[in-house]
Amino acid sequence: MPRFTRRNANTAIRRLTSAVYQIPTDAPESDGTIEWTSTTLVTVEVAAADSCGLGYSYTGAGARNIIDEVLAPAVCGRDVMATAAAYDAMVHAVRNVGRPGLASSAISAVDVAIWDLKAKLLDVSLAALLGPARDRVAAYGSGGFTSYDERRLRDQLARWVRDDGCRAVKMKVGRVPDADLVRVRTARDAIGAGAELFVDANGAYDRKQALRFAELFASLGVTWFEEPVSADDHDGLRLLRDRAPAGMRVAVGEYGYDPYYFRRLLGHGAVDVLQADATRCGGVTGFLQAAALADAWNLPLSAHTAPSLHTPLCCAVGRALNVEYFYDHARIERMLFDGARVVRAGMLEPDYSRPGLGLELKREDAARFAA
């Protein structure tokens, strides 16, 4: 641990606390491979001087044990300004726990909290601290769950285009392949010809199914095919990328937990758009690492879900293409965070008037969902 100067002794992390919240969905939801009726949010607060930073991840409740028992001892006492040192200490601390999965999500929540605190101590927004490449970033509406009936599918997707100005929307496919073409036609009719339509199979198809559907979806104007096969099937993804119709991009990366995964995916030529999720891939630090890899491969980067977190990050990344305005997370962030970002005219914009992420936990509202 670096020795503290007079200044960083005053910015040493003196306390870390965590909490778990279980928020029911407003209706049963499903995608191509799983079903769910609630979403788990793990929050972290780190304190230094007279300020407190907030971080969070959408993950399993077990991440809290890793935060409290493994990560807190690794970062408490460290200078909050030394974000890279804190990140490295956490990565080393989870060696015997296993980094991918819960441990990486736990690191993500703590790393975000440290960056939020650093920006607050400097009295600047996180977007300003990172150095913006743009003032705002495009958002696409994301939902269209396979559990939705035709009416809700149409209403949700159409509302994002009509009311929020989104120029692209995404729906889930793959649970009942025989119904997918009908659902995609319904979505296309609902949003009209002026908006892009994305589909996400969550790895539900096998390679031959995915190749067939790529042609069929393209005929309906689909321009984005996400996880057409398993995200771990890099050969299959490369096959889809090579054979998908012109104008259709293959997007993958939401389950990247470390830079090594992104490097393997990119080195295999498996994607047209690299996705990264700061609540999984190591927080602000890990997201910037993923962005650097996308830049090295000359590919666009897309942020997966958690729109209030990803808005300032994508404004700081030149390669950022868009942020996923995921229905579940946008709803939860509005419910539990003061300062949650909302889409206006198809764009998300950081609040430069508030320090850090610009988010504050609504403690009384959150308490109802404490796990």
C-alpha cells in the first residue's frame, strides 16, 4: 500500500457498507433462455473525509459477502484518489474466490463507488472527471420480453419511438422460435420504418437456427442480432458475423467479466459491436479497459443496461455507439435513485451540475425492498 501524504491521509477510504435489494418486476418477464419475476440490486457506499460515494451492480445477493469479507479489507485505508491501485488490490484479493461472475460484479460495485467518491471530493461530475468526448449519447429502448402478449409488445416499443424519440428499439427472441417471425413483424409494424429494430436471442439458437433467422430477420429490417448463439461459442459467432446479411451487426459482450474475455472475443473476429457492462466487467475501470480494446480493434462499443451508470461513461468514450435503456433497470433506477437519467429526444445526458454520478439513494423507498 502506498504511503499517505498529508493530502491523501485525508482522502483515505475509512468505511465501506453494502446492501441488497430485491425489486419485483411489474409483470413476469422472460427472454430466450430464462424467466424472472424480480431483479436484485447490490449497492456499495464508501466514505472518505466528509463525503460518501455510491456504486451498484445488478447481480446475485451473494456478491454482498464478497464485498464485505474480501473487498472491504482490500480497499479500506487506501487513498480514494488512487482508483487504479484500489482496483488492482480487489482483483488480487479475489484470486482464490474466482474472478468471473459474482466476484467481478462485486468489484464493479465497489469500483463505481470509489470513482463516484473521487469525483465528489473533487466537486466535479464523473463525466467531467473522465473527460467527455460528447455531451450526450444515443439510447435505444430495450424490453420486448418473450412473456409479453402482442399488445404489450407493440405498446412498449412504439412508446419508446413515439414518446421518447428513440431511433432504435430491441426485443427478445428465441424462447419459442416458431413464434419469432410473427413477433418481429408485430414489432416492425409498431415502430414503423423510421426506427431501427434490434433482436436479442440471449444465446437461445443453435448455429443453423441462427443463420436461418438472420436471413429472415434481415428481410424485416432487423439491423442488430445480439447473442444469436451462446456468447461462449466464439466460432459460432464468427460464423454468424461472416454470413449475416449486409447491414446486420452481431453484438456480444454483456457477459464479459474481465479484459481477457473481451480480448478473446475480439481476437476471434466474433463481433461487429462489442458490448460491455460496467456492473459486471469491473466498474468504471473495467469499462474503460473494454473501451480501449474496442478502440484497438477499431470497433464500436455499446453499453449493456444500467443506463444511469453508463451515461457518463459513454460520454467519455469516443467509440461508444449507444446505451441500452433496459426497461427493468431504467424503472428501478427511477424508483430508487434521485437523479436517475431518462431518455429525451432519443438521448441520455449526464447531469454536469451534480458531483460524481449524480445519483443519491432514496433510502426510504429502497428500504421496502431490502433483502
